[in-house]
Amino acid sequence: MAAHPIFIAGPCVIESQPLLDTVAEELVRLNRLLGIDILFKSSFDKANRTSIRSFRGPGLERGLEMLSQVKSRYGLRILTDIHESWQASPAAEVADVLQIPAFLCRQTDLLVAAARTGRTVNIKKAQFLSGPDMRYPVEKALDAGAREVWLTERGNTFGYNNLVVDFRNISDMLDIVPTVVMDCTHSVQRPGAGGGKTGGDRRFVPSMALAAKAFGATGYFFEVHPDPDRGLSDGPNMLRLSDLERVIQSLL
């Protein structure tokens, strides 16, 4: 029997410990119910928010403390993103997977720092690159000693304030690495289209996931929130936590 795909889920940004606990409890329930192993994702700092007034998160030190509590309480593996090379080492003390944001996927020092931690490195494909272009960020990470590298598709810039997904990128990136994740929630973003913040449309998230499955994706990334319309980052494209079970079941 084929192994289950990789699932990654969690709130876009760390808002509070109770939010992390609520999401973690549901992920543990789904892991037991469905026999899977969902990684818990959340960001300690959203360094690329549209507006200077946007909520960024609790910062590195407090954010890693909160993620560490999730790991110890619930036994979940952790994925979080880093934006500067000096963050790689402390983040790797908690995170099992270090994620490189799409805008930063060509930043050599960031890739090298993440690779040298020995953690899995998940590189999100930039909105301005093709699937085959991702060979070069992967080479940087592998040359720096990365043990495992994943790639994540999240759409390409399509004019102003919109993204389009070319699902052929999944197949192209599978020629580079064996693990290609579909970011089903960021791919429905409408960047900067929300009046100083990013807009989006979560209605399309389940369809993005199924389309990615048809193109051979080996993993799926969902940002989730119990009340996404009140989420402090990326609310319009986050999936409702209560809908996650149904969407994952459609992919198994």
C-alpha cells in the first residue's frame, strides 16, 4: 500500500496559545481517526505582511516557546518559516521542518543556514518562478548539506492582485525532488487586494487540493483557523478548521 501523503496544517500566524491548542487538539484527533501524521504549522513572525500596521506575531523567542509547548503537549511535528539566516539555528531547536518563504526562495544565505541545521527544508516556489527554476534553490540547499528538501507550489503572479496555479509545476518539481507539496490556501490568495492586506477566496481550497492530487502532489498544506474571518493574518484564504477532516478524507 502506498504511503499517505504529507499533510501540513495550522493557523497562519501564532495569535495565542489557546488558538494553537484548539488547532493542535483537532490535528491529533484527525491523526488518530485517519491514521495519518499531520505536521503543525504556524509562524512566529510574518515578516512580509502588506501593511506596517498588520499583526506579525509574537516574535522568535516567544513564538518558539509556544510551538515547543504544542510539540511537547500533543506530540505533533512542527513546521515553521524563517525569514533571516540567523533565525535558522534557534528555529531548528523546535521545528522538524524549516520553511523558506516563496519571496525568499533564491536567498542563498537563508537556504544555506536552513540546510546546515540538519532539519528538512521546505522551499516554497516563488510567485515569479517556474517549476523547473526550483532546481537551483534545491541545489543550494543540498550543496550546503541538507538531508531532505521539499518543494511547495503556491501559484504564480497573474497580473495585479491575483495568482494562477499552473499544475504542471507539480510534475516538473517531482523531477527535482520526491516530495512536492501543494499549498492549497496561499494559492487562492489575492495579494494586496484587501485594502492594505491580502484577500482571497477559501471556497476554492478543496478544488485546489484535488487538482494537485491529479497532478501527483505528494503533500498538502492547509492554513486553518476555527474562525478564519477573525484571523489576524490571511483570514480570507484560511480553511475553516471544521472543514479540514472532509478535505483530507477526499485526498486519502
